[in-house]
Amino acid sequence: MIERLKIIEEELKQLSPEIIVPVRTQKIVNSKAFERMYLLLDEILELIKEEDNISRKLAGRLFFLYTYLLHQAKYTNMPEEIFHEAGKIKEYLDKLLLSPFRNND
């Protein structure tokens, strides 16, 4: 499991420019890159569902993407698509960061 998580984190790292560059340069969303990221995040959620901790790098990367998208959406006339993707990333952040606390209620 740990080895697979490392592989997924590396894939997310390599995928990040495919998300960031189009948003930054053209103010568009690379739907295929986001779809791939969400598949990887779903796999992570499944792998860590019984774990109490997640990687700081993973949490940091997702938080960066989330805040980056929010910031870039300010510079376009049609921010809805970018805000939508930011909202989906926030949902994953909530699941990754808050689920251990919900299970202990």
C-alpha cells in the first residue's frame, strides 16, 4: 500500500503542470488532467480509508492547487469552470483531512 501511495503521489506531481499551465496561461481547464487527478485521488481515498495519517506532500499539493485555482479564477471573465474544479479539490481535501475525525464521533 505504501509503495502504491508513493507512485500515485509521483503521478500527481507530474500531472500538476497539466492542470496549472492551461489555467495560468489560457484560463482554461484541462478536463482530462482533472479527471485523471480525481481517479488517482479516489484510489488514495480507498487505500487510506483505515489510516489516521496522510502525506504532507499530498495535502500540500492539493491545498496549493485549490488556492491556485481560486486565485486564477479572479483573472477571467468566466470563472465558473475554474471555481467548480477548485470546489471538487476542496471536497477531496475535506475527505482526506477530516474523515479520521468523523469516524471517531
